[in-house]
Amino acid sequence: MIYADYNGSAPICDDVKEYFIKRLQDGPFANPNAIHRLGTKVLTAMENSRAVCAKALGAKYSQVIFNSGATEGITQVFHSVLDKALDDGRDIIITSGIEHSAIINCAKFYETKGYVYKVLPTLGNGVVDLNILREWVKENKKRIAMISIMAANNETGVVQPFKVIADLCNDNAIPFLCDTTQFIGKSEFSFKESGIDYAVTSGHKFGALTGTGILLAKYPNKLNALIIGGGQEKGIRGGTQNYLGYETLAVALASFEKNGGKYLDLKIKKLEFEAEIKKRFPQVVILGEEAERVPSTTYVAFPGIHGQAVQIELESEDIFVTTSSACSDNEPVTSKVLKAMGVSDEIGRGVVRISLGHCSPLESYDKILDALTKAYEKLGKIKSF
Ligand SMILES: Cc1ncc(COP(=O)(O)O)c(C=O)c1O
């Protein structure tokens, strides 16, 4: 079996499995906010995990807020930044058309509250149009309440110029939310060096338990609680902490630090795989290939061959890929990300996303290449070169 849907959800990584089994056997289990000895032990383990996460992400310990994942982090940032921005005359929200629906739907929600929602165009290579962003900032800097642009796209893997955007935002005192969900755990990331105000991620994208995540905030005291609760996470996120899950975040990030080098091999192998599939089928298109991408994502299309048909063929060989992001799998249409890039329906309907991770054996690409060749030959009634 080859699992090639890491961008949807990565399998729990081996270091986390090992840690978690032992942790469940050994305990202790208690409420981390309890003042008895077991509570203190649990709290200490959780806070040690926070320190490990902070170090791995180049953030301060106090800037790490544990939560349930990226969707929650994104919602909390919108809720906090846009709470009073209208009162200060800041009424514009800028995102791009390639953002995850967790961002787009928040922006649309705040549009109903009186904000002006502007969608930054994306170039054909999958990168947002920085020149237009610079113009918009120049024209309207006093009116922009927040800018939200992702670090890496979940479908194409294309890396966005988030450091440049952070500089632009910092120079103009505009809050910047960067959705780092598909970047953290795949590429080196330093919150401090990035200059970003708010970054979010989900544990299940990099080998930790699902239902866990991190919100990084440059100034956490600017955040409003989304879940009010009993003052946990310094009043920023109420509810008894999922301490076992948060411990796995630290283990998974430490595992990435240890094994991150494997991504270089994966990237080399991925580029060989892409070159070979294009050699066999010159019609094949790799979306976003001219731009910098995270090492382990390929978004490939054979114009005219439906992506879902390819997915079924690959699945019959025990290879699990998706046709676009998991959330839009039921729509047999060109995804909004590809539409934003100006991709035609003929290509857009044909895409298959292959996403691996540092635990994947390199030979996976050889097996995917063979299976994809068979699928294209069968579905396109053609012979490869
Ligand atoms: C770029 C991006 N942002 C946000 C999310 C939302 O993550 P979650 O569903 O774990 O909250 C995802 C998940 O696919 C994603 O890929």
C-alpha cells in the first residue's frame, strides 16, 4: 500500500506512535490545571512540549497557543483582529483566491458584517501577485484591517512569498495572518524570522494526533478567546487542554527536525518522477512546476482524462491519492485554486494530487510512476513513449 495523501492528513509518524503507546501505558493522566502532584506532572509534560514546539518553530514559548487545529486558529485570528477594526476605520480584508476554505469562509463571514473583501489575483504559476498587493497597500494602507495569505498551497504545494508579505505588512502596520498548515513539518520554518503576526497549523498534517494544533501569535495578548471557558491557555483558549495530543505535537516536530533532511531526497526523487512521466506522456501538465514548491507535492494532469478515473485506477493498485483537496473531492469541477491560476477545465478536471512525507520510502515514486503510466495508457487508449 502507498499512502500518497499527506496533504490531506499525514499518518501518525513512527516516533509519535512509539511515544504515545508508552505514554498510555505509563501515565500519568490528570487535569493539567489541578494543583495535586499528578496534575503538576501532567502540566510539566505539557509545558515541556510547548517549549519543544516553540524551539522547533523559532517562536517564543509564550507565543505558542495549543488548540484543535488550523481552522480554529484561523477563526480565532479573524475574530480577534476584526473585532474592532471597523471602529478604527479599517474595513478591508485581503486574502487570495488560492486560500483554504477555512480562510475564505471567514473572510466571507466578515463581509456580511460590513467589511470589504478583496481577493488578490494569482499568477499562472500559482504564486500570488505581489505587485498588485503592493499597489493595494499603497492605495489603502490605512483601511486594510488584515491580510491573510498562505505559506504553501494544499493542492499545488506552491510556496508563497510570505516573508516579503510580512515585511510589507510590518512596514505598514497591517496585521498579517499566514496559513502555514501545509508548510510546517515539510520545510524549515522560523516564526521569528518570518516576521508573520499570526501563523496556524494542524498536528495531523505532520504526524501528530488529529484534533491538535498550534496558533503562533507575535503578541498573544492581542487575541480574544474564541472559546471563553475557565481561563486555560492564559485565557486565550478555554477548556481543559488535550495534553496527550499536545505532547504528540512536540514529538512530531522533533521528528521532523531529526528527519527533515529526508525531504531533500524526496524532492530529488519527485523531480525525477515528474520528468519521467512528462517524457512518457508529453501532454502531461504539472501544476505550479515553475514555482518553488514544498518538496513532496505533485499536482499532475493529463488533459482530457478525468482525475477521479485516474484515482480509481491507482486505488486498484493500492495507491491512495486525491483529485484535489479533500474538502472539494465531491465536486467534479476545476478547483477554485486552479481557477484562480487560470487553469482550463480540461486540465483542471484531470488533476491528481500525489503528496508524500518524510516517512515515505523513496521507491513509492517508482511504483506510482508505473501505476500512473498504466492508468493513462488505459484511460487515454494510448501508448507511452
Ligand atoms: C492550507 C490549509 N489550511 C487550513 C486547513 C484546515 O485544517 P484543519 O481541517 O486541520 O483545521 C487545511 C486542511 O486541509 C489546509 O490544507
